[in-house]
Amino acid sequence: MIIVMKESATVAELGHVIKLLEERGFNPRPNHGAQRTVIGIMEATGNDLSGIADLPGVDQIAPFSSSFKMVSRDFKPEPTVVQVGDTAIGGQEFVVMAGPCGVESTEQLLSTARQVKACGGRVLRGGAFKPRTSPYSFQGLREEGLKILAAARQETGLPIITEIISPELVPLVARYTDIMQIGARNMQNYALLEAVGRERKPVLLKRGLMSTIEEMLLAAEYLMSGGNTQVMLCERGIRTFERATRNTLDLSAVSVIKRASHLPVIVDPSHAVGHVDYVADMCRASVAAGADGIIIEVHPDPAQALSDGQQSLTFDAFAELMESLRPLAAAMKRPMPEPARKG
Amino acid sequence: MIIVMKESATVAELGHVIKLLEERGFNPRPNHGAQRTVIGIMEATGNDLSGIADLPGVDQIAPFSSSFKMVSRDFKPEPTVVQVGDTAIGGQEFVVMAGPCGVESTEQLLSTARQVKACGGRVLRGGAFKPRTSPYSFQGLREEGLKILAAARQETGLPIITEIISPELVPLVARYTDIMQIGARNMQNYALLEAVGRERKPVLLKRGLMSTIEEMLLAAEYLMSGGNTQVMLCERGIRTFERATRNTLDLSAVSVIKRASHLPVIVDPSHAVGHVDYVADMCRASVAAGADGIIIEVHPDPAQALSDGQQSLTFDAFAELMESLRPLAAAMKRPMPEPARKG
Amino acid sequence: MIIVMKESATVAELGHVIKLLEERGFNPRPNHGAQRTVIGIMEATGNDLSGIADLPGVDQIAPFSSSFKMVSRDFKPEPTVVQVGDTAIGGQEFVVMAGPCGVESTEQLLSTARQVKACGGRVLRGGAFKPRTSPYSFQGLREEGLKILAAARQETGLPIITEIISPELVPLVARYTDIMQIGARNMQNYALLEAVGRERKPVLLKRGLMSTIEEMLLAAEYLMSGGNTQVMLCERGIRTFERATRNTLDLSAVSVIKRASHLPVIVDPSHAVGHVDYVADMCRASVAAGADGIIIEVHPDPAQALSDGQQSLTFDAFAELMESLRPLAAAMKRPMPEPARKG
Amino acid sequence: MIIVMKESATVAELGHVIKLLEERGFNPRPNHGAQRTVIGIMEATGNDLSGIADLPGVDQIAPFSSSFKMVSRDFKPEPTVVQVGDTAIGGQEFVVMAGPCGVESTEQLLSTARQVKACGGRVLRGGAFKPRTSPYSFQGLREEGLKILAAARQETGLPIITEIISPELVPLVARYTDIMQIGARNMQNYALLEAVGRERKPVLLKRGLMSTIEEMLLAAEYLMSGGNTQVMLCERGIRTFERATRNTLDLSAVSVIKRASHLPVIVDPSHAVGHVDYVADMCRASVAAGADGIIIEVHPDPAQALSDGQQSLTFDAFAELMESLRPLAAAMKRPMPEPARKG
């Protein structure tokens, strides 16, 4: 249930309502919007809300209109803006996160980070722990990879995003990274969602490759109900019968999520299409679809990449892409930072 | 096989090669490009091409790189531009086709046509024959609907597009329409493809909601091998497990097709997403994805529409959408015509 | 709406109800069951049924419980049995239809027909007109193929089933075949459904490879509302993300259809799995799932088949399969005929 | 790579080969078959196998024919039989596992266990830790549920199977259960696979509802390469566009897996079809498809179940199902134990 306070309600009245709810055994969660405050009651059953609607300052009580609650626009009509360093994600700027699929060496990552920075990218991506379908595939540089990421941040000032693949790694990875990424295969790994939900650090939750949008929003609800409100959602393609692309990028998910939820939406065209030929088109489409940003793979030498080389952009292709995004972002009134001088 | 002629080849040399191929039982199909001419040989087996590579004017012989041939970039590297009235589809302009799902009355269609025209739409859509999942649903006004479409063209000057649902209707519908539409359910209706392939009129082929991109290109090959070269392809969403939208719009198909084929690509976001809330976002994304145009549903009173009301834009929503497309089209260097003065 | 007559209703009372309905502009369709007669009213709107419930002999009036009507168990609780020669499909016997994908020659078909007959198969399959994804693939022997099928029937006594791929071929094919087959790509080819619906000959309707069960039942409704009541449904696999098999055989469709509809259900494991290794397992599973029969591909020399060789059984494999089906059919109380003596 | 030893090879020769491989840095894994021993080498790169083929006792060296290795028939041609109490799974008997979706109370579980036992079921299922899509749904009785399961085993003698939802729960759950279950959402939870792989207890790995068969086999490879060889695979339906059933049961997966792998295959029709009407048909089809067993949901009062009531069989329906399975299992030469006397 949602308890909507009047615009004219006082802080004392709000406090009184919350106290009474707690006395009745609820765990009330207030959200303070620009216009007014809403109190979310997540408990599904056994609610004694009698008399609450008549308390001073209370405007109305209504049920949630969907199965997800804290992630919904019902609970929080204003868009959530996640601040990472000096970059605001979900605000006006269209944000580009880029970097290699996996961290392979200091040189590989540093050179990529410099190019990302030079072209106007705002966040550096790179996998240190890689979830692999086969136990015999390259599993990442692990903590060594985290250190290389931190060094790249140190030099370029770019905040970093990297994936966490299991609950016990949360403390270690959270110590290094600016954004914790939950990968597609782990979208419904509830132990991991709970561990990440207990952190107070931005998190990017990727859509499972055969998960519905509603299931993604419920997975985000695990994070938010655990106390982590800095959640971003990522559309990265779903599994279909089509074989020309690795997965099918579901850009309408951006539109659906933006109406249902206040959380920022990032698109990952690299994993969706799986082939460099189609990545740039889908990056441009993401801007126009209303996404808050994209996360893409860039590699100094894609042919030699240890993973996902066929979907990674070269430095030149990345620079060209960034140039083509700017007028579109401007047309959408979502400005992008100018690239650094090349001289 | 493809026989590529030298840039310096003479018309006489070309004629000699074609004559020889015909004598050997082939049905050679030349394509005259800006740079050079290519002769397509579609017969799969029993080819005696010995000595052809050594004829004067012949540069090389190569196999097609894909299962589709005449629709491929191998056969025709330059993009196909389909001319409909004074509108060129597949050229520089981003083309908007709009109108109601089904023609319901003269008044309904005429008022819509005027709004489409006023806002800068270039083609009027409207179904006269409706393929319906249930035999008990409204099946369209049939020839009466075609007459109403023709009247709307008469008044507004907009060319019209309407669906043909069976081979024996081809002569009737072709007499009225400017663009023949083959619907998603009929994408692999080979009798219909053959009948439409014998016409010399532009055709829009919609992707089956269960069809791969390759199958769509092979269906277009039926049209082209039948002699109809004015073919446009339409992405209109595929069937997936996701339930938040009616189908999943596969915008990466635009990117895949544009690389594989020379044919124009139109996107139909209305049928893909199935809900008016998401249509405008996907129209904008279509521009940025590199589509040559869109086809969308507009209705004077969506709540009263006999079909697809929930995915039809109101006149105001359509006007607003068109305004939002212009800066994006400009950013993509795909200009749209200015709207007519409203006064 | 369904008008259910009392068990005790007289023929005169029934006639009176029907006459009254016709006077009011309905097209009433009675179904005479073992227990009682039901009158189906398919018109969706504008029904004036006032007073009908009170007529002598009328038990009750109720709406159809689903979007399909004549194919539903509401309309006809007893299973439909389709008689083809001396074989009853949908009755107690488990029926095996077998033969090559395409008719290639008299010898190929005759030798196969003899093997099918010898092993206890009851219907001979073989394609004369082949719907092919590419216009350059083998399209079948056409009328020549039909003649070969007829000759094989002449010799073996096996009734034949062959596909009709377009409306104008209906009279020709119906002249030769015992069962008209509508292929998966044509499940929603309404012009074809209407043409076949006007015939009075058994028809096997295959599920579109991305069609829902409800859509298949509605396609069958086109056939039945056209007047053809001898309809059989065929599950032949649907398109999914899985790549180990050509399609995914949806055996639960058998269970769903048998509860929703009175029509017989046949399973086509050959096209579903697409590889001979898995065909026999799925034939056996079809028996136990409650199907009324199977239709499978057998070829004297699969490696040389012009189409679908990789999914065709050899004569030996077919004989072995038939032996393995018998105890399962017996366990399901669906007997199969004993094979002819091999001496 | 696979090193195949000759049938006549001596133990000393085998030991010599293994020692040499270890000296070269490999981690050789011998599999001792009835006919001969195979040594698996999983390391993908940098293998120096020069000279190995010429050692005494070595027959040949060959690459694995697939991406999975220890789970493949290449590595182990004989079927794996998992022994649980006095029940052998993957042997001749067709094994039925049954019980409620979630453990709700001692009474609920005990009464169900008695019915499972009485009807010839061999393993008792019941969830103590429930992975739920929403954080606000019932999450299971947790350790209390494990204790109730253990009590039911104590009384009935039935071994138990229950799900483990996160790595840190492995020691706790393994202390109680006879078979550890990895649920569909966790099929690619690598941290969990690794933790369970370190145990020496039978494990049932469910197919992810978005996973290919190859991905399931690779997930099983994680378990086996971790040292746990008592692995069973479970087909439980995949996600498709069809809405008449909860998921689409892919019975052809049984056939595919049995050819590719030596591991036992269990089918879960309850979760696949999601509705009690279709469960029994799919149980019977599973027998005939060649599965080694089924796992199904039974509840004393499905209408009151806290989870999955609509897909749970009543006691009577379960008894009836078991009776119908027996003749089919006999026809497949997969006997089932006779039910206990009801007196």
C-alpha cells in the first residue's frame, strides 16, 4: 500500500504517521518527492491500516499498481539520478560507459581508458571476474584485474564499473569499484542481490537474457528493499529464434521501464547484437529510444581480445561513434560532454 | 554465381556474355550499377560456366555470399530507391507513412489523411482487406475501402498503401493502390509472393512475426526473381516470451538488412509494441537506427477504432511525434519535409 | 452463444428453435451429440436471443468459454473421428502416416509405400507441391507427383496425404488426395483456409512454427465455419532459442488441444526435431502423450533425398520404430494393426 | 583431448601415462569403463602431448567432439547410475520423485510422504529454501523445513531432495538432504555450482528456463570438473511465446542429452506445464521419451498450497497417475516398483 501525504503536511504529522505504523508492526519506507512525500508499506498481508487515512496530513491510501513497489513510479514519481564521481546518471546528460570486455593487462586497460576519456566517455568498464559458460574458459584476472582498474581510474579520473559474480566477492569488489555490476546470468541470483542490496554503492543490474521486464524490476526490488537505492537497469538483449544477431536487443524495454519505474536505464548494444557491424547503429537508436546511457565494448586490438572480440569496437570506430552520437543526443536534449582536445 | 564485368567493359561485350549464357540455358539477370555491371545467375545446379571468366569484358566470377541473391549487396551494391508519386523511399528523406489500421468510413479516413498530410506524412496507410485470426472478427470494408482510399488520395495527393491478402485479389487491389503491402502472416505465402512479383508496382513486405531476417530476404527474393524490383522491407516486431509489449521490435534487423541488402527498410512500431505509450519512443529510435521510414497507426478516435485502437495515436499525439522526429532526422542527415502551414 | 437442448427435447422442438433463430437473422449450427443436441450461434454481436431460453425443449443458453467455437468441446463434447478409407483417425487406433518428404520418382515412392504398408502404417505421405523458403530450391514434381501418389495408393490400398500450397490448387489436389494437408507456413493463409473449408474432404492443419495453440484452433475454426468438419490438427514443433533440434516439439500441445477441442491430434516429430537420431524417441513420446497418431518421414535412401534427408528414417529404422510403438500403444489402449507377414 | 587406452593395456602402463602427463603440467582424469579406460585432458591450450600416442598401452588420442568433456559420452560411454539409498537412478528402473513444492508443515509433508511411498514413489521432494521472483513472497521454512524433511525420511525411509539456493547454504542443506537440487534460476550461478561440485553427494541440476541444452551440459561440467560425479540433469520446460502452458516442456531434450551424455535425465512436468490438467499426460510422455524418471508436485490440498497449487496433483490424482505409468514403463522395459499394499 502507498500512503500519500498532503502537500501541506507537516514534518510532525509525517513523523506521527510513521511512528504509528511502526507500532503496528510495519516497516514504513518514506520517499520524499519534490511535491510530496509517499510512505510505502511493502508487507503483503495482515495490514491493519484502519484509521490511518484519517490522520492529519494524510491525503489518501492506495494499493501499488504493480507487483514491484519501491522501483515503481507510484512510490517515487521523480526520476532517480545516480551520482558517480562528477557524473550524474539518469539526469540530463547522456552517459557513455566503455572499455574492454575483460581486463587483460595494464597496458590494454590504460590505453583504452585514455581513449574512452579522450572521446567523452564518462565511465570505464572492464571485467575482472568473468562468469563463463564453460569451466575451461578464461575466468578473468580476478583481484589483479581490480587493481589495474583502480590504476586506470587513478590516471584518468574515470569512475569504474565491474561485475560481481558471487556474494562472497561483494566486499572485495566493492572496495575497488565505483559501480557494482550484476550480470545477466545472475539477475535472479537472490543471494547476490541481497549481498549487493546491503552495500551503499551504485549498482547496474543487467536483464537476464530470457527474463521479462517485470522480473527485472522485481530483481531491482530485491536491491532496493535491501536498502540500496542507487540502482540502474540495463537492457542487453534477449534470447529469441533470430540467429543474425547474438541476442535480440529489446529497445522497447527502455520505453516500458521509463514509464513504470523511476530508475535510470542503460543499454548494452555490444552483448545484444554480438557483432561490431551493428553496434554503432544500436548505440544511436538507444539515444533516441530515451535511454540514459550506453555501455559498450572497446578494445585496442579486438582480433586479439581474450573474450568478445567480434563485438568490440576499435579505438577509431569508438571515436567515430561518439561523434555521431552528439547531434542525436543534442536533438534529444540530452547533452554529452565535448571530447578532450586532441593536441 | 555472380559475373562481375570490368568497369571498362563495352555494351557489346556485355551483350555477348548474356547471349552466350542464354544459349547455355541460363536466365542471366544483369544489374547496371554506377560503377559496373553485374550479371546474376540464380540456377543452383548444372551450371556450365566454363570459359565465361575469360571472355572479353569479364572481370571475375564469384559465388553469392548468401542464400539470397538479387536482394543482396553482392548483386547490387547501390541502395534501391523506390519512387512513389513525388516521394523517394530509400533515398535521403526519412519517410513517414501513417493512417488508421482499417478503413472504417469516408469521414474517418479523410480526416486522418488531412492530418497526416498537414504534419508532413508522405504516404497514407489503411486496410481494406483485414486478415483476422478469428473468422468471426471484422474483415474490412473490402472494395468499398479501396474506393475510400482512392478518394483520400484524390483530395490530399498522398499516395496510398494497403494490404493484399490473397493472390486472386492482386489485380483488384493493384488497380487502386500505390504500394501493395504483404502482411506478416503472408510473408511466406508463396502463391501471393508470386502474384505480387508479377506486378510492376512498389511492394512493402512485412516480416513474419516468426521469421528470421534471412527468411524475409528470401521472401523478397521471390518478389524480385518474379520481376518486381520495387521492393521495400518492413520490420514489425517478432514473437518472444516478453509480455509487456505485443511483440518485440527488432531494431537490429534494420542494421542487419542494410548491410546485407540494397532494399529500403521501413519500421512499423505500432504493431510491434502494441501500445500507444511506447510507439513514439520506437519511432524516434527507428530514425536513429538507420531506417528509411516508418509506418504508423493514427486514428481520429482510437477508443472507437474497430481494430488496434490501443496502439493508434491521436491526431495531437501524431503531430507531436512528427515534431520530435525532425531534429533527429536532421541529425541523421535524413531530412523530413516541413509540415504544411496550419492556417 | 450455445443453446443446449434438453435430453428429452423432441425433433419438433429442435426444429422450432432453429426456425425461430433463422427468422431472427442467425445462422444456427446444430451439433447432434450422443447425449444431447447443442445449437451454436457464432454471430458475435447484435444477437436478439430474448425468449429463446424459455422455449420448449431448451435447457440453457451459455456463452462459449473460448474464442474458438465450433472446434471447442463446448460445442461438441464427443471426439471427432475422421474416416479415411478403412482407417478411423481419432478413434481407438493409434494411426501412423509415413512416407518421403517429397515425391521424387515412382520407384522411390512405391518402394516406400510398400514398406509403410508392410510395417503397419495406415496412410502414405508425400509432397508433390513443396513450399520452399528459397525460390531457387526444388519445388516438387507438382501434378506428376500427384499421379505417382495415386499409383501408389492403387497398388497398396493406402490412402494418401499431400500438401496444398495455394487456393487455386485446391480443386486439382483434392481430386487426387485423400487428406489435404495445410502446411505450417500456411496456417494463417486465410484464402487457403477458406478454399479448403469449402471442400468436403479430410484436412490436416499443421501448427505454424510460431503460432499459439489458440491461433491454431482459430485457424481450424475457419475450416469448420466454412463447412468442412473433418479437421485434424498437427503439432510439428515451434521455434525457440534452442539449436540442438530444428524446432522444439511441444508435446504439451497435445494435452492442451485434447482438453479444449474435439478434433484429432497428430504429431509430426520429423519436422520438429529435424534429426533422425531423435525422431523415434519423440514418436514413442507422442503415443504416451495421448496423440491420435503420428506423421513421419521415411525414405529408401535418406542421404540422397532431395529434401529433409537428415530427418528421414531408413526402411530398417522405420520397421524397428513400428515394433517399439506397439507395446506402448497397447499400454495406452490405443491398438495398432499387426504388420503384414514378411514371407 | 581424450587419450584412449587399449583394452589390453596394463595398470602399470596406465599409471605411466598419467605420471608423464602430470609431469608435463596436466591434470589428467581417468575414466575406467567396462571395456577400456579413457584419460580426459581438459586444459584447452598449451598442451604438449607429443609422444604420448606412442606410449605402451595407448590406443589413440582424439579431441572431444563437443564443448563439454567429462559429461560427454566421449569420456564415459557407459550410463552413469546414481545410487540414492536403495534406489538406483539412471539404471533400469523408472524412478518417481514426488512431494509438495514447498514444505509448509509437518503434517502436510508427512501425509504426502506416506502417499508417495504407498503409491510406489522412490524419493520425496520438498522445498525448504524457496527462490522467489518477488522479495515479498513466501521464502520457505528454511532450516525448520529441512528438519521436517528429515523426519519424513525417518518415518517412510524415502530419501529426500531439496533445493540449495546459495553457496553458503551448501554445508547446512547437504547435512540434511540426500539429493541436492540446483534450481533453474541458478543453473549458471557458478559460485553455487563450484560449492556443490566440492560436495560428494548426488545433485540434480535443473535446466535454466532460458538455457540451451549445451549450456546445461556445460553447467554440469562445472560440477563434474569440481569432483562431484553423481550428477543428474532435469528438463523442466523452457520459455517460449506459447501462453497455454507456463513453459514449454522440451521432451526432445531427453533424447538429445541421452545421446550426448552419460548422465541420468529426470523430467519435471509440473513446472513445465504449470497446470494440473496437463501434468499426467506429460509424465506418461516422459516415460516413453526415454527419461530415467520424473519429479512432480503432490499436495494434500492443492487449493490451499502456499506455492504452485495450480500445478500440484491431489493424492488421488497421484495414485491414478502412478497406475497409468506402470504399463508404459513396462513397455519401455523400465520397471517400476509395485505399490505398497493398501491394507
